[in-house]
Amino acid sequence: MIQDRSLVVIADNSGAKIGRVFKVLGSAAKRYAEIGELVTLSVQVAEPRKGVKKKDILRGVVVRQRKAFRRKDGSYIKKGDTVVVLAGVDRGKSGKVTQVFPKTNMVLVEGTGMRKKHAKPRREGQKGQIIDKQFPIHASNVSLKK
């Protein structure tokens, strides 16, 4: 949970490194922000010779937090837990949770959810290719391994 006056690490290439949240956007009475919510922050530490300077005001989206993701049945799934896939093509496989998406109720499990995806050419003369990409699985399709 991110609240007013929380120091946060900024994960982009604008040059800002650390910021202090001073407003959680949403409603006037909103105190805490979780993954996927907007916050307004002030830059505390910035790289030199970049577009963003100290004391600049920015808006950001919360992408990581320490608090574990709570499921509807009361259990928690967090990054690093070992889970078993209960349904789908990867049924029976187990692996570690590498990322959790609470807003969409999805988890990314190591070694599961692989799909083929077309990647277009990025430079002139480069060919398009088909790559294996990992996609998230719905949290109801995994269970904690005991």
C-alpha cells in the first residue's frame, strides 16, 4: 500500500530515480494506492543532464508493492510462492510465481503459459519472427503447493 509521503523508486527512463508521493488520485478520501492506481509525486533524486529535475511534479502508476495479493477465498499469493496449475493446458505443472497482477486477478508462473506470438521487424532488413512469450494465468487456476 502506497500512501502520502511514501518514498518510491521510479522505474522509467525519464531520469527520475526516487520520488515522494503527495497525493493518491481517485477520490478526496482515498488514502492508499495499490497496483494499477495513479499517484502524484515529487521527484526527490534525479539523474543529471536529463529532462526531469529535482522538485518536478509527475503522475505515476503503481506497478509493484510489498503487500501480498489477497484471493477471494482468503489465501494470499505473492511473488516467490510455489504454485500448482489446476486448469488449462499446463494442468499439473508447478513453478514459482514471478509476477502478480491484482487488478486483473492474474499471476505469471515460471515455465507455464507459453504461447507463440508474431514479432514484427524493428529495423530495415530485419525479418519478422515467431517467438515464445509467457502469458499470465488467472489466479483461480493456481493453488499454493504444500
